[in-house]
Amino acid sequence: MTQSQMIQPAGSSAMTVATPPVGWKLDPALRAIILPAVTAAGLIALWEAAVPLLGIPHVLLPPPSAIAVRLVQLFFPLILQHAIPTILESLIAFVISSILGVVLAGVLSSSKIVREALYPNVVFFQLIPKIALAPLFIVWFGIGSESRIAFSIFISFFPVVVATLAGLDNVDRELLRLCKALRASEWQVFRDVRIPFAIPYMFSGMKIATTFSIIGIIVGEFVTSQAGLGYLILFASAQAETELIFAAITVLCIFGLVFYGLVAMAESYLRKKLGS
Amino acid sequence: MTTHATGSIPAIRSLKPLTDTSTPYISVESVRKVYHTADGDIEAVSKVDFDINSGDFVSILGPSGCGKSTLMMMMGGLETISSGRIVIGGEPVTAPRGDLGYVFQDPTLLPWNTVLENVLFPIRLRDGSTRKYHDRAQELLELVGLWEFRNKRPRQLSGGMRQRVAICRGLINDPALLLMDEPFSALDAISRDDMNAALADIWDRFHKTAIFITHSIREAVFLSDRILVMSRRPSTVCYDIRVDFPRPRRMEMQETLEFNELCGLLRKKIEEGYKVS
Ligand SMILES: Nc1ncnc2c1ncn2[C@@H]1O[C@H](COP(=O)(O)OP(=O)(O)OP(=O)(O)O)[C@@H](O)[C@H]1O
Ligand SMILES: [Mg+2]
């Protein structure tokens, strides 16, 4: 009793000592957003200033302001028209590779034989420099969007499999013992314990898959282009339209960011709902 | 004895008195356990024999590594028995039984479920629907003072609160036997006293059979009807004593001479068991 009373004041004085010095009293959550944003703005300003100062020709490196002007000028309809197929195909590839990845991870984790037979091969497959296979997909699927989507799935489902499988496997041994004591079936353990446990892991794989699925579509567009931002970039580079290249890349970056953000939001929503 | 309005689900306060004690409820017969590991065999339990009557709260004391957890796992059907057998309610144990409750050293709650969902987890696994057991869950959570925390997640609770949730979960299916493996060893001394009082209180109403593993002599004496002392490996039961303090047990009991004498005696027995090997 007396001990806990003695500890109290010591603890509270430690708290006041730990308060950061005045001037950095920013909310840590706010700081986590403001600090990188300010850094990015600073770098863009530096770029803007460096181009005229160093006399860099705009064909080599246009300043951000020129890129912004070109983006606004050409956004409607040219850039938008090319952005739509890229975005749609990336989304389709992402959704399919997420589903495929999670299902495959489920199969691999629930059957020992399938896992032993399949997993080393899946891993080995990943050692192939996959970009080199893009032209093969055209041979198989033609020059339509199917080949790009198939290729994009091919490169983006693997991170989902690996991450989800890690989650399904890493379940607390004590929880598994409890399930055994309660005579839970394999399926119940899977549904009530393994899947909820694996959700954060699954999302970390899916976040990687957002980027990979866009890369897959862009590479596909480089190879068989009729439309899409990848096509636009190639086209602009042939015309030495560097500002347009950067404008297209800007749109891609914004899409990638929003895409990643949506997945992160879905994760935090689900986690809040599941309380994990 | 009145029964609860829900009918088929027995209410905690209406349990039947102790049943016939002529045949033991549990008998552990020459049980031995050898773990086969990469660095050779480990004899975790050498030869253990004892009977337990229905309705007894039995504690098992013994030095670390003497095979207490192993023995409990074998009773629960969670570990195979190398030789000998364990009979519970007339049936030899071969697999986990449906009428047992478990409380492990770690609360092992599902972090993504609420307190109430965790308590009902055994029922969800067994029946699919948990609706019929809500009243019982409420009764148990009220008993341990956690009903207003029913919608909280485990990580929002203290260690002692989590362990109380685990005890409620262990009791939800109205088990004939509750197995507890050092449920309070991770708690500080004050929470531990609270938990002991809470468990004694639960026990007075619940009054089934319990096996309670602990390192704390005082805890064992406070809670038990009977105490078994296990010796260090090769481990056997080296001392067996009944504890006839009146119930309900009160914290003040711990200040009495008899209580402290029994603690001293047990300490001596544990030391002897330690020297045996
Ligand atoms: N799964 C296992 N595989 C191999 N050896 C084991 C296993 N589980 C326990 N042992 C060994 O068996 C012996 C008894 O272990 P057990 O956990 O039953 O002891 P305990 O009495 O519960 O100890 P404590 O009081 O520390 O919990 C120990 O020497 C331990 O190393
Ligand atoms: Mg143990």
C-alpha cells in the first residue's frame, strides 16, 4: 500500500520531465504528416529553382511548374483517356491477384501435401526475372487487355501469397492448444483463429500488390501499346515531349497513392471492426 | 434447488451438491510420460498414482520442471500418455473431452474478439449459436466484476482482468472438471490476492471438481480441499494432504496459526521432494 503511494509522485514527476521542449509541441500524428509533406515541398521547390539556375534544357528536365501546366492543358481529354484503361486494368489485376493470393495461401496452409508439392515451385517461379516474360503473355493472350492483366496478376499475386501464408502459419501456439482443448475442427480453427490472425499480414501483402499491379499494367502497355499511360509515356518520349512524360508519371503517382491509401483505409476499418 | 428460467442451461447457483464419492471421479494410474526429443528422451513424469473425488478442489505443488503441466495436459487429452492410464468419469482419456474447462497460464484470449465473445468462444465452437448461453455468460462476468467490460477487447484490459475472462470462458460450458495451470503466476502479488478471493468465491457457488497447478503454497492452501506435492524429476506424487478449513474461505484465514503451520509443513515437504532426486 505505502509502496504504491510512494511510487505515484515519482511517476508523475517523470512525466513532466519527459515533456518535449517548447516549439516541438506538435501532435505526433500531425507531425507524421506535416514533416514529410514539408520535405517534399522543399525538394520540389529546389527542383523548380535548379532548372533555370543550372540552365537545364526542358527536354531533359522540365521544372515542376511546366509539368503542372502541361498536365492541366492536356488532362482533358488526352491524359484522362489514357489513364482510364490503366487504372481499370490495374484495379482488376489487383482484385484478382488478391483473391488468388489469399485462396492459394489458404490452400497451402491447410494441406501439408499440397504445400510440400507446390510451395517450393511457387518460390522457384519467383526467381525468374518476371519482366522478361511479358512478351510471352502477348503470345498467349494476344494484344488485348487480357494479356496485360494476366501479366500484372502474375507479378503481383506472389507477395499476397507469402504474406498471408506467414499470417496463417504464425498463429499463437497457445491459441491452437486452446482450440484443440475445445475440440475445434480444422475448419473452425481456420475460420475463427487463423484468418483473423492473418488479416494484418494479408493487408501488408496487398499493399505491395497495389504497386506491383500498376507496374505490371505499365510494362504490359510498354510492350503492346494502343492506349494507357504506359503507351502515352512511350509516345511522348518518341516525340521528345518530356513534360508530357512527367505529366503522365504524375497521374500514375497520384493513382498509386490513392490506391494504396484506399487499401490502407480498408485495413484500418477492418482492424477497428475486428479490434486487432 | 430452483432452476433457471432458461431450463436446459444450468444456472451457477443451482448446481447439485457433491455426488457419490465411493468411486473416484478421476483416477490416475501409474502414469508415465516420456518426451522424445532430438537430444534424447526426457522423462517428464515418472510414475504418478492418485484418485480424485468429485467436487474436490485439488492443487498440485512442485518444483519447476517436475511435470505438472505435462500431467495436466495428459488429463485434458492434450498430450499422449506414455504408459499407464487416466480415467475420468469412468472413461479412459484418449482425446480432449467436451465436459472440461481449461485455464492456462496465459489468458490466450482472441485479441480480435470482445470480452463477451471470448467467454462464449467454447460455445460458438461447440454449438455454432451462442444465444442460449448469454445469460450464463452475464452471470459469470458479473461474478468476476467484468460485465460492464463485455464489449471491450482483451488489450484494453489489465492482466488480472484478462485472466478473469479466461476463467469465465473455462466455466461457460458448465464443465464437470476445471483444469487450471498456474493461472495467476503472471500477476503481481496484489492482483493475485484479488484473483484468489475471486476464485474462492466462484468456487463456493460453482462447486465442481478442479485441478489447480501453482507454485504458491499459500494460494494452494487458501483454495484447496486437497493438495498433492510432486517431487523433482523423476517425478512422482510425494505428499498428499487434505485441507479442511471451513468454507467460504476468507482472506483473513491466511493470518491464522493453522494456516501458517500448514504452509510451513508443505514447504518442508516440497524441500524433501526436491532432495529426493
Ligand atoms: N513438448 C515437450 N517436448 C519435450 N520436452 C518437454 C515438453 N514439454 C515439457 N517438456 C519437459 O518435460 C519436463 C516437465 O515439463 P512441465 O512443463 O510439465 O513442467 P512443470 O512442472 O509444468 O514446470 P513449471 O512449473 O516450470 O511450469 C521439463 O523438463 C520440460 O523440459
Ligand atoms: Mg508448467
